[in-house]
Amino acid sequence: MKDVLLVGGGKIGAMIIELLANSGSYGGSNDYRVIVADRSGDALRRVVRHERVETLALDVADEAALARALAGKFAVLSAAPYSVTLAIAKGAAKAGVHYFDLTEDVATTHQVLELARTSTAVMMPQCGLAPGFISILGMHVAGPFDELEELRLRVGALTQFPTNGLKYNLTWSTAGLVHEYLQGCEAVVDGNQRIVEPLEGLETFPLDGIDYEAFNTSGGLGTLCERLKGVRHLNYKTVRYPGHCAILKLLIHDLKLGRDEKLLVRIFDEALPVSYDDVVLIFVSAIGRIDGQLRQKSAVRKVYARELNGQHWSGIQITTASAICAVLDMVREGILPQSGFIHHDEVDFDRFIRNRFGRHYA
């Protein structure tokens, strides 16, 4: 049985605990014991009582305490805010412990890449839905093309029953949500890697009789810009119901709330309810040439909130947690490399989707 340190016992952390502690329920045997670390006593008190789950009060800024927590562990998973992710990565690299995180922060990911150059263990950031699974699916859709001209990735975690003007309820980390609305977005435009503005590139499209909009947000491409050589156009956009982007621009630009990220987080936390009745929409479209013919291939997935082991879980909890647990499981099984930086385009889609955790996407 592998001991895994999970930093962060919030909404996504709770789903990770469910999957790993009850791994035998999802196929195979019970292979993991989870030590849940958080500096919040309230978060630790909410952790489910389970024979394969322990709790640990930990401030990751305390390097000595983090080193003690990492000692002897197979891996560490960070479900903590992006602002503390790098401290965990540095501790893991020093301890030689496999490292996985859910960050969408591009700068942090580049620093983890540098740590991986000398690490004796796996360093794999951005292991959630987007970035994460969306890159695996994107490469799968792009795979048959001899010449790839365009790859578009679209993801949205949407409440099924919107009632407010934003047509949006909170489904995951508010800090992460606001951060991706404010940071520059990596893209490839006319064959050149560029940083494009968040909230720009607005487009609308119908799917299954429902109208959606999509616009630039940061972090969703992971490392695809560096890895997909020769593509003419590559971009990632967040999906929302129509009208969301216009209100965000009012708040962030016209009312200048984008100047104070923490204030915007507080406003969202106080004004927007949390919803566990959501749907995660995943859409990939690729255009290029196969045997000289210009072709388009697409893939669409919807993952709804549902019950697992008698408990209700949101779609974003299921997709985010199952993605990081799947790649952890693939490292444990020896399917993925055992050291260094792992890019998501290295993960075989078919093997991922057959994994006991990855199959939640199927």
C-alpha cells in the first residue's frame, strides 16, 4: 500500500480522498493510504473518518515541517491554492517524492519544470481537468493528422440551473477562478506562440440545443504550446452561458476590480452560491490534413454531478480529482515514467480512459 500526502482538504481534496481511500471500490485492490494535510483546523475536521485516511495540521511554508510530512511517502498531491504550490513542489523535489498538482498557474508550472531537471522522482503539474485531461484528449483527437493546422480546446464547469445575472455558481476554487480571468493566456496564432488577453476572443456556439459562449482564460493549455510544433492555431477557452463575459469585463475593467484580485475573490465568495448540481462540458476540435485531404475531427464529453458510494459529488469534483488520481495510478503501475517532468501529451488516452479513475471521463 502506498502512502500519499494530500495537501488541501477542500472540495477537490474530498473527492481525491474518496477515490484513493476507496480505490478498491473502483477496480483492483485498495492501494493507497491518504494523509490529508491542511493548515485549517476546520478543513481537517471535515475530512471523512476512514481506516485508510489520516489528518495532519501542516503549514507548507514551514520547510522543516513539510520535509517531515513528506518523509517516506510515495507521492504528494497538491490540491492547495496556486499561491503555495511551488513550496510543495520544492519540498517534493528535495525529498525525492513523486509530485502532482492541480495548478493552472503558468509561472508555477515553468518553475516545476526547472525543478524536474534534477529531480529523482516524477514532477507532474497541472493534472486536473484543464489543464490536464483536456491536453490528453486534445492530443488524442489530433493524433491521426499528418499535418495539424488548428486545435481548439474548450472546457466549462457550469451549473445546470443558473438563476443569477452571471449565469454561474461557484463549483471549485474561487481564487483559481479569478486568477484565470486575470492572467495572460498562452496561444499559437499564425504559427507563432503568443500571450493573448483574458476575456477576449469571444465566440458563441450551440450544442445539444443549448447556447454557449467561450473566451480566453489562462492556464488551460498546459505545455502544449511548447510541445505542438508546426500547428498554425492553438487555443484554449473557458465555456460559459451567454452574457457571462460581458459582466466580467464590467467588473474587472470598467469597475477596476481586476486591480485587486483578493477583493474580487471575496466578492465572488460572498455573492455567488456554491452548486454541486453542475455539468462539465469538454469540447475539442482539430483541423488538418490526413492523406492530403483537409479534415476536421471533434470530441465532446459531458460529465454530470452524480452519486458515488452513496454520496453526491459535483461534476467538477469528479473530473478534476479523477484526472490527478489516474496519472498517479499510472505512475504506480509503471505505465508512465518514474522520474522527471511528465507532459500530458505523453499520456496515452486509451490507457488513461481504461484506468479505474480515468474511466469517470468515459
